Amino acid sequence: MLIRILEITVPVFGIIALAYFYGRRRPTDLRDANRLNIVIFTPALIFHALTERSSGGEHFLMAAVGAAVIVLGSGMLAWIWVRATRRDPAIYVGPAMFNNCGNLGLPLAILAFGEDALPLAVVLLVTENLLPALCHQIRSASLRSAGAASMAADSIAAPNAMRFRKSARL
């Protein structure tokens, strides 16, 4: 069992250590490599994994729902722990919810479960990357609707306030 775990994790952490020591010896600007990764390689990997290696959309939907439940459940548990221990939620809740399922998680999933695990690992990656954007959109929409409601209340209250100010001056 321990040998199997080491067979899976040693290559990944070996590459990380190699890159660390190379970066210490020869500092490089990785902005272009990061841009290529985000704009070209990650979408290509997602497209390839979900089209060429897929067995069906029903499994992907269940995996996405399961990933969302795990992420949101972890966030709720972290929120409860943060409140109970009086710590700063900005520091603890995000990392408890979102793990590194991309650069570290995909190779580990392939090494641990084989090539057949790649599509489900990609679904986890996509779900974890879309959840913050979705939560932000929901929050923005609720703030906009609350802002619209307060603007409507202000438009009703504003003329009365103006009348009050005029009568106060007289």
C-alpha cells in the first residue's frame, strides 16, 4: 500500500522539486508560459478529455454535482469552524473549498486511477473553476436587485425628503 502511494506521488513531487531548484538557479519569467497554459493548453485538455475519452454526459453531470456538493460542503464546514474559533474567514474558507485539482490533481488522478480517470478529474477541475464565478454572479445579481430595490425606495422617499427639507427652511 505504501509503495503504491509512493509510486504515485514521488514522480509528481520529483518534478516539482526539479522545477523549484531550476527556478532558484535560473530565474525565469513565466508569464508567457502561464498565459499559454490558461488560454491554449487547459481548454485543449478539457476538450480532449470530455470528447475523446468520455463515456457519457450522465456520469459527468453526477460528477459535477458531487464535486459541487463536496466544495460547498467543505466551505460550510470551514465557515462553521472559522466562526467557532473566531478566525478570519478570508484566510481559511477559500483554501478549504478549492484544492489544486489542476496542476497537481490531474497527474495524481491519472497515476492513481489510470487514464480512465482523466475525464472525471477534468469535470472536477471545471466544476471547481466555475463555482467561484457562479457564486460571484449570483452575489452580484442579488446585490444589483437589492440595489434596485433600495433605489426604488430612495425614489419614493426622496421627494418626501425634499419636501421635508423645504418645510424645515421655512
